[in-house]
Amino acid sequence: MDNPVLEAKAFVKSYGQGKAAVAVLRGLDLTLQAGEFTVILGPSGSGKSTLLNLLGLMDCPDSGEILFSGISAGHMNEEEHARLRNEKLGFVFQFDSLLPEFTVIENITMPARIGLNPRLRPQALDQAEARARELLGGFALEHLRERFPHQISGGEKQRVALCRALINRPTVVLADEPTGNLDKRNGELVFKDLKALSETQNAAVLMVTHNESACSRANRVLHMLDGSITKNPEGVRP
Ligand code: ADP
């Protein structure tokens, strides 16, 4: 298996300036492969969210390079970054980020609506809704499609957020502590879903967490400490 879809090379990132500067990443390398579920474990403050923000093109490294399917994104402008984020990346966050005034199906199709050419709108919206129903069906949640976020449980919200992350068939899914707010059972379901989507959608799935029970599902477990990643041979699974 060698199909790198996202590569971080020699990432350096600090916050603040001068004497107040906090060096978070000091030359970090990471390659994500299609179809692989990678978990990064690390204590709070080790730099996990900083790394996800850089990989998700929501922030820029001070130095280093980022490649999507071998193409450097470092020199792209903000519009090109926005298109890459919308078309190639799916995000899942710790706190559910569903829009409260929209229904489940409207939330899931939101990333598809954003990229729509107005002339193609009706047909493309139909396609997006069909895809949303298919994704909901995959999670056995189709009955929730017309409900609003306050009418579903925390675990259901997080799985709806997963559907939304997948609507544009992303090649990379980035998940930041997606089970931080869930009980054990719902957390297990989300781990299972993330693993399944790496397999069925051939997506590169990266999850950062401090929850070690995620490791049993991962193809690869990495540890982050003080902004550096180390591989734990015990954690590597076929
Ligand atoms: P984690 O996700 O592992 O908890 P973070 O990436 O959020 O870690 O933070 C890494 C370090 O960077 C921490 O020491 C944190 O205080 C610091 N940090 C994060 N964001 C900022 C910021 N915007 N300004 C200054 N320091 C920050």
C-alpha cells in the first residue's frame, strides 16, 4: 500500500513572537495513505490540533511543505485552498458543529451546496441529497433526516457530522477528538465508522485523540509529545 494522499514535510509552527514565542512543531513529517486509518495519541497541549489545522489548510506552517496527491499546496492562494478544503477534505470536530437552524439532511448537504454552480443547482442538489440519504442509510439513521440537531442525541449528531464530512467524497478525513463528548458506547461506534470509511471510501482518515481505546481499530498508531511524532511499534496493526 503506497498511495500517499497527504504529506506534511518538515512542518515548523510557533505561536507568538520574540520572547513570548511558543514553538509547537519543530520539523514534523507525516504521510497519510489512502485507505488507512491513522490515530495520533497525545496529551493535551502536545500540538495535535495545531497539526490538524495545518493539514486542513486552516493555518499555514512557518516553514515546511504540504502536498495533496503529490501536488504542493503551499503556494496556492486562499481561493484554491478553499476549493481543496471543500472538495478533498472532510472535517469532524469534538463538539458537534451542526447548524442548529438546518435539518439533518440540510446540514449534511451543506458542503455540497457551497460548491454548487447556480446554473446546475437543482440537479446537483438532487444528487447531493441522494448521496446524503445513502450516507445516512449506511449509518442506519435515515429516519432522522428531517429532524433538527436539537431533536437528536449526541452520538447521532456526531454520526451526522461524519455524513457531512463525507458528502463530497473526500480523499482525506481529519477528526479532532470526535468522541470527546460521547459516552463509551457511542465513542466505539464513531471509531468503528471512521475505520469503515477508510476501507469503503478508500479515504485517508486521521484522528487525533487522547482516548486509547481508538487504537484497536487503527491501522497505525502514532504518539505525539511536545510537537514530535514517534511511532509505537506495539501500536502498529495490519
Ligand atoms: P493539543 O491539540 O494537543 O491539545 P494544541 O495544538 O492545541 O495541542 O496546542 C499546542 C501548544 O500550542 C499548547 O502549548 C498551546 O497552548 C499552544 N497554542 C495553541 N494555539 C495557540 C495560539 N493560537 N496562540 C498561542 N499558543 C497557542
